[in-house]
Amino acid sequence: MLQGKRSKVVKNPARSPGYVSPNQLTICGFETPFEQALTSENRWVKLNKLLPWDKMVAQYNKLFTSAEGRQPLNGRIVIGAVIIKHMLKLSDRETVQQIQENVFMQYFLGYSSFTNEAPFDASLFVDIRHRLSLEVMNSINEIVITHHFDNNPGAPTQHTATVNNDDGPGMPPAPAKTDGAAIAEVAAPQPPPAHKGKLLIDATVAPQNITFPTDLKLLNAAREKSEELVDKLYCKELHGDVKPRTYRNIARKEFLGTAKKKNKTAKQLYKANAKQLRFLKRNLAHIDMLLKSYSCLPLKHKEQKYLMVLHTVYDQQYQMHSTRTHRIDDRIVNIHQPHVRPVKRGKEGKKTEFGSKLQVSLNDGFAFIDKLSWDNFNEGGCLKESVALYKQRFGYYPQAVLADKIYCTRENRKLLKALGIGLRAKPLGRPAATALPNQVSPGERNPIEGKFGQAKAGYNMECIKAKLLPTSESWIASIILVLNLVNLTRLGLYCLKQTILLLTNWIKMIMPANSNFGRLKCSLS
């Protein structure tokens, strides 16, 4: 019986609803069943009301410059899925399943009704992290924080001065006159001050999810990858019947003979590394010999990258082995993530961490990434950049900077003095009696240390599971965004209360004294 030609499998793409602005006006009584049935006390419903989706989606849509081809996925679905993933610490597959099953999450993503279809395939998260780069996520983070400060002038922040009076905390005092001129005088916007707020800065490391690297484990992993490349490149028609020998069984036995020992002496490790170096050198020579028989390079881009990494690992390890040292510039500690570098921190229990180092500034509970680098850097040289970014974000310089000892160099002190910014730190030289009040109190820098602890213990920033450099940076920036959203939700109730008090005071000033204000005030409360 003849078999017919197999039909091509057609995959139906997931239904992606178009973006609809949440600011669109709705007629009372014509709301969707989704909006009528959902409780307003749910956390996703509350968070949805606090986010400027129009500005966030507009920032995301700037990535697509061409009008040809299929329309991109709804920006609100993409950004909302990333927020859900990191806020609940879910995997990519679990995030898609949770969205598919949870009606409140679908409302948060902008769906008009519940659907059993997945928003997109879980494998698309890799492309989403590529697209939402560090710069894009930082822009979205600043849009959210700026929207909060613009729409909530009564928020409990260092940017708003508080005056205690009978009308309530943080409320402007009622003017003596109630005519239009007095109201216009109170409502007139005041120019921003030259210096305002406090800037807390510090640096931390976001470790990658890799095994603790040793020279022996790194050489063994490089040897195994070189054996895979030999198996792929060998072709019987081009290279004959005899396949190059790799001695993989003997090399594996030699590695386990040393790796399984509980206590290893320096001499044993030196000899074990030397054997693995010789095995790796032989395999790399076989690979170069096999490549000469091909007219064009048969390796894919990923395999070519691995080959370059293997040659670099061999050169670095051979140099350190020959000179009997344990340090070299741009040292590779993992062949699958060659961008990861060791970062010496000097802390108890974690003297060396393996990941990216980031400089974070904290203002009113909101965190910003000022610098992220995969190479170790001295954070003392980042103070000037952090102060300039503060001025760029808020329009004025901070009134004071609270920093660690490493930031308090003579150059930084001179810079802050020239800008008129106070430095809350121990003065140089022998301290005078007048300098004691200017020092940082023991708990004054706790907010930024607590923010690092919240990010690492609460939202898994101590174990970044993304493997590529851009996706890892997007992962870290997404966690910082989630930290700010948690702080934004906490401030939401306070801002609502302050808005009601502000409205009550304005009505009290406008309405005549003999009107029934008490009943209106009770209804607002």
C-alpha cells in the first residue's frame, strides 16, 4: 500500500487580544461581566489600578519599528506576564499555566473575559527576556515610579514636606480667605527646590545558578564538551575508518579518582589538573585536524562559541598551571556561561561570588539600577554617576547622600561639597566634636540593606537562572521592578486616604460656612 505525502502540521497561534487602554471611559451599567464579577479587594485588581499601562505599553512598542508582518504580542500581556512570574517566583511553564487558570491574572493582563487558552507558549519567555533588555526594564521602572509621584503628591515620601495642622497629617493649612484669589494662590504650583530628599547607594552581587567552580571541575566539563565536538565533526567518508581516540573513559576515571576524595592535597590537585589539561589539549588538536577536511565550517553558531570558549579555558588554565597561580584576568569559571566572572566581596561565608555586580540607589523605598557589570568594579567611582542620575530622574539634587565607607573618598567628598550635597559619613582624619551629628546612625542605612535581603531571599535574586547575558540582565531588572511594585502597593492605601483628606479640605474651603458640610464629610469618609 502506497503511503501518501505527510500533510504539514499547522499550529494555531494563541489568541492575543489587542491592547485596550484602561483609561477608556465606560458607561455605568455597560461594564463587561469581567469587571462586574471580580472583587476589588484582589491584589491583582489593586495593582492593575496603580500601573500606567498606556505609558508602559508605549515604551514596549518602541521596540517594533517595522509595520510589516504579523502584529506583535500585546505589550500589556508581555509585561504583565513577567511581573506575575517574578512576583510569585514561578518557572516559565508554571507562569503560563497560572495565567491560563486564574481569572484575576487574566484581568491584570487586560483580558475582557475569561479564556482557557494560554496567552503564549512558555518557550517564548526567552525571546521576551531578550526583548525586555536592561535599558527597557529600567525605563519601565522609572515610568511607574514617576507616575506614582505625579499622581500622589500626598504620598509618605521625602519629596513632600509635611505640616502638622488640624486638617490632618501632610495637609496644607487652610488659608484665611475663601475667595477665588486665595484659592488660586494656594493652588499655584511651587518651583522645585534645589536640593531635596535622601539618596542611599550601595552595591551587591546577583549570583548565577552555576556550580561552584574549581579548576578540576572546569577542565572536566571542557574535556567532555570537546569530546562532543569530536563526535559531531568525525565523518567516515572524509576522515577514514579510524576515529581519533579521546580516552574518555580513562579521563573520566582519573577525574573521579580525585574529585571523590574528601580531603585533597595541593599536590594531588596539581597532578589531576595536569592530566585533564593533557586530555583537553589532545581533543582540541583532533578538532583542528577534523575541521581541515571540510570546505566550509560545519559547526553552528552555538558550537563555534563553545569551541572558542574551550580554547580560552585551555590557555588560561595552562598559564595558571605553569606559573602555579590561581588568578588571571577575565577568568572563565563556567563554559556554558563564559560571561560570568568571580567577584571578590570579602564577606564571611561568601568571600567570592559568581555573577553580575550592580550598583543600586534607593529613594523613598524605590530602587533604581545605576550600573550593572559582569566585571568587578570599585563602587566608589559610581557615586558621581548616581548623583547625576538622581538629578535626571527628579529634577533636583539630593539633600544628603548616605553611603558606605568605600564611597567616602576625597574626590567624592570634594564633588558633593561643590554641588552643595551633604555626605552622612565619618569625616576624614581625627573627628571633631561638631562632626558627630553628621555621621550615619546605625539604622539609617538599613532600608537599602533590607531591600537587598528582600530581593535575594524573597524574590530569588541570589540565584539567577537565566543563562545568557542579556536574559540575565533582564531577569535582574525585572526583580527590581517587582520590588518597586510591592512598595507601590503598600503605599496605595495611604495615598487613597490622603486624596480623600485633600478633597475634604478643598470642599471645606469652597463651600459656605452655613452649608451642610458635616453630612458630606461623613459620606466621603
